[in-house]
Amino acid sequence: MVLFRYGMHFGRYSQVDDGREVFDRLSEAVQVAEASGFDAISVPDHVLQNEMAGGRQCPMFEAYTVLGALAMRTTKVRLLALVSPVTLRNPAFLAKAVTTVDVISGGRAVLGIGAGWDRAEHEAYGYDFPSVGERMDRLDEAVTICKRLFCERQASFMGAHYTVRDAWNSPRPIAGAIPILLGGSGERRMLELVARHADAWNVVDRFDGDAGAVRHKFDILKRHCDSVGRDPSEISKTVFVTIPDDDRATFSGWLRILAKEGTDGVVVIGIYDAKRIEALGRTLTDVFS
């Protein structure tokens, strides 16, 4: 199953806090993207903007509130956080938030989840930031809980880190379940979790034209799938791509490399210029059609 082909990720909302204008610009860009053929919109699940994207003084929306708002401004695109750190939310509460977006949107939500990485954000807001090994263990348990709450009317789970007892998730997801996307590129634990749990996987390393790097990750995923008895074609695979400045030829060439390597689609970094969004949509549909 191909979950989506043309994703746009709005990881940066603005350099300045100008109130309602921040959301209005986002909403307008998302609507243009949907009209231009993009079939998925993602936002970050952070409470602080990282230094690479402007720093903590820049606006950062709460992910599931803004996804619910975007659900009311769109009709077709899938909606997800890319991705929710397992450390920021109790998994049962996360399942409830994603299901709420799913119901509001008429069945368009995706659970995007990962192990988390931003230590400074955790320290600023008082969240624990355990070792990578523990974060992976928590991720395994969290995805198990979310799957049960999506698929069962009443769910229980007891693990080393999380416990739920006869938890209800009502209203139910529109399609009876919600797809799960894991984001991360760790070759041992993360890709093993992808093989066992994921409907979709996004390689968070940004592509720069190196086909060998993508091929290597896909080969590692195949080995994990073989070990758990799963067909890797069941997992929808997307790759983050940074758009070269107004260089459509290079961008198109990168997309063709990714398609040749077996990528099902891409996630491009969100932009707010309508003409550039429309041009990107045309380029994407030329390759992944």
C-alpha cells in the first residue's frame, strides 16, 4: 500500500510571531498544495523551534490542534505530525489525539511517531530525555498501545514503561484503524521496529542525490523484514527532499533517482509561495504518477 506520494512538511511557520497571520499563511499554503496535487501535509510535533530553523523565539504550533484546524480547511490530503517524539506524550493520549484528527478529517489522519532527538526542548519543558535505548523501548511499547487503541474497542497493555487497562477509544477511527508511519533512520533498532510495526516509513535524512545511501537503507529494511517474515513492499517508503533553489532540473533528477531506487514518494520541505508550490506539484506528478 502506498500511503502517499507527494508530501509537504511545514517545519517552519514564521520567523516572527504576528498572531493570526501565522496560521492564515499556513492554511493558504496548505490549500494551494492540496490543489496542486500534494496528497499529504505534515507538521512538526515540537514545543520549541530548533536552532536550525530559527530558534526558540519563532512560532511553533501544538501539532494536533493545528492538524485539526487544517482538517477543516482541506478535503483530500492526509494529515500527520512528522513525527511525534515518543517522550512528549503518553501513548494512549496520543492515540486519542490522532483519532480525533481522523474523525474530524473524515479518515485522513496518520500517526507519525519516532524516538525523539531534541534534548534542549525536553529540558526547557521539563520532560525526561532518556537514553536512545530506552527511547526505542518506549517507542516499541507506544506503537503497540496505539495499534490496539486504533483497532480494538477496549484495549489493555502492561509493559516496562506504559500500562493501559481497559482503555476505550471512542469515537472510533473512521476506517477502523489508522496508518502508522515511523520516522527515523537507525539501522538496528529503528528499522527493526519499522519492519514489525509500520505501514509507512520516512527516511529523515535529507536526500542530496546519493542513490547509494538510499539503497543501503532499503537493503537494511529488507533484511529486517526477512527476519520477521514480512514483505517490505507492504511498507510505504518516503524520503525527505530539500528543494534546490529554483533548480527544477536538479530536483526532477533527484526524484527520478529515488523512484528508480524503489521510493514510493517524497516529503518536500514546505514553502509558502503559491507559484512555487504549483510548479513543485507538476514536477512531482511527472515522476511519481
